[in-house]
Amino acid sequence: MDMSPAHTSQRANDIAQVSRRPALKPAAAGTVSLAMGEPDFPTPAQVSSAGIAAIERGETHYADQNGLPQLRQAIAARTTLQTGRPYAPEQVVVTHGGTGGLSCVFLGLVDPGARVVMPEPTYSLYADLVALVGAEPVLVPLADDLHWDLDALAAALPGADAFVFCNPCNPTGIVHTAEELQFVARLLDGTDTLVISDEAYSGLVFGDATYSSVLNVPGLAERALLVQTFSKTYAMTGWRIGYVVAPQHLVAPIARIHRTINGSLATFTQHAALAALELTEAELMPMVTAYAERRDFAIQLLSGRDDICLGSPEGAFYAFLRYPYPVPSEAVANDLSDRGVLVRAGAEYGPHGEHAVRISFATSKASLRQGIDIICRYLDELADRHGQPQPTV
Ligand SMILES: Cc1ncc(COP(=O)(O)O)c(C=O)c1O
């Protein structure tokens, strides 16, 4: 049988053409990683214990394909409480992380040729999923402050089949405000545009920033697919569990794709997720506080430089560092890796992510200090090579 690359499907080729997502490797010895998109905290003990107890009870067989009824019930109850709108367990599909949820939404609801509007830079998986389903990406650059450019959205959204974004945003750390969401609701009034809201970092919001779920906004809630994951808030990236909350009439296609690809999810993982939902805010707060302190620490370390602009990261655990030198971000990421610090190239997140790198606060202050020192020394080299820049906006 011929197993040559000629067998690669058109679909896989289409993704390969657009994808800027690097294959992730562990950091080499002696290298500091500010590239990680996952919590450096262990999964809370209560959660791991619930998973282990489920295995020991023999909960190791197929589960309901849409998710354990008690888990969907708990998710629906929590969503109802948070939004003041009634959500039924039948509106929840438990998925293989946020990645699985997004994949099911795209494959289930977005047709080839559909226009999918994406403010960018944004989470790099969306572009790959648009390619997977053969849709047409409509990229809308963010404003200088890394919030949405509302005029540009007003120009792009008419005729859109779907609008996809994350809030809080990876890679910018921006929390989109209720006003921004309400503006989009008004733009979409009277249309059939689907709104795909990836709220993976909703539990990681700092300081005065206020996060509004898409489900809290009239005009968006009725058309919204909320994609959520246990990965970030609960430090559960390896458990691979998330969910989609959908308007009732959109559940069946999502569930169809989910069971076609996944069948059911691991049963004990779902018991662990149920225990995660029972954690109190006070139990989760130490992680949020630690990210917030590290964010402040990183901002302080970078504050003396007028060649770095990082907006004001208010959520998730990222900062997006824009620099004014004419060096592509993938070259910068490679140079930094050679000098001992891993970061993510801004271009991974869209064309307007160029000339920026993403750093993550999901690491110790010592690593942040070491990594940012290396970044600063490297920027000094670039300044010597390319001349002192104009101060960034
Ligand atoms: C915005 C965003 N959505 C979804 C995901 C996927 O998370 P999961 O681990 O649940 O697949 C990530 C992971 O980095 C993310 O940053």
C-alpha cells in the first residue's frame, strides 16, 4: 500500500497551508520557557482525587456521548446562575477540551465557503479550523490598544456567516468589555450570523477588568455558541475536557460531530470535572492572584523600555509585546530561543500579530526575570543594529 505523502488529504493540506501553529517541544535544558499556554500549577487535589475515586469505583466504561447527565446538569445550572437565563442540560455537549468543542462547532455549523470574521491577532486554532471546513476567513485587525476596531468590525460583519473570538484573548490578554459585545450585538441585529465565543480564560481576569460572557448580552446570547474548557481555570490541560453551550436548535449538529469523532469521553475525567465545578472561588483564588502578581512583575520589568508596547493585559496569562524593529517575529522567536528563552511568535496569531511576541505568566517570577532579561538584552542588540526606534504607540 502506498503510504507516501501523496495520500495526504486535501483537507490536511489546506490546514498545513495556513497553519502557523508550531509543533510544541519541551524546553531544552537551561532554557527558560515563557511560551507555555498552560498553567504551571498542579490540578487541585480534590479534582484529581475525584478522578482517581471514579476509576477505583469502576467508572471506566462508556459514558453518555453528550456528557455525563450530572455534569451537563451542573454546567447548565452554573450557566443559568451566571447569566440569569434558563439553560437546560440538553443544551450542553461535553467535549474533548476547548479544542474539541471548537472543532465540533466548526464542523457541525460552518459550511465550505462561509465567511468567518475573526478579529486578529487571535488564538491560532481558529484559522486552522476555518481551513479544515473550507470556509473563508475575514481577518479584522485589532485597534492599537488591542481591543476590537469597532469601525472595522462594522465594515466586515455584514453578510458574515460566523464571528469567532476569544474573551479574555489569547494572545493579547485583553478582556473585551460588555460595551464591545453590545456593539457587536447591535451590528448583528436582524442577521443570521453565528457567534462563536471561546471563553477558555474566563476564570483568569485581573484587577478592575470585568469579564462579560457572550451569554450575558441580549442579542448575542440567542445566537451564541459558548465554548468553554476546564484546562486553564482548573489547571486541567491534560484531562482533556471542556464543553459547548448552544441554543437548543444548534445542539444536534454539534453532538453529531462530537460522537462521530470522539464517541464518548473518558468517564473518570468527567467525574473530575464535576469536582472542579464544586471548587469555591476562594479555592481557585491563589492561582488567579499568582498570575496577577506575575503580570505586574513582568510589566514592571519591561516598564523602562520605550521600544516595547504591551497594551494592558487584564486576563488570561499572556502579554503581547510589540517591538518596532523590522525583524519578523518568527526570526525573533528563533533568536530568543538561541539565547535561552522561548516565546511565541506574534505571526502565529495572524498577520497583524507580526512584529510582536507573546510571553506567558504561567511560570515562576524567577523564570520571568531571567527570560525578560534575555529579551531586553536582545532588544538592545536590535536597537544597535537597526537604530533607536520611535517610541511605540
Ligand atoms: C483561547 C483558547 N481556546 C481554547 C484553547 C484550547 O484549550 P483545551 O486545552 O481545552 O483544548 C486554548 C489553549 O491554549 C486557548 O488558548
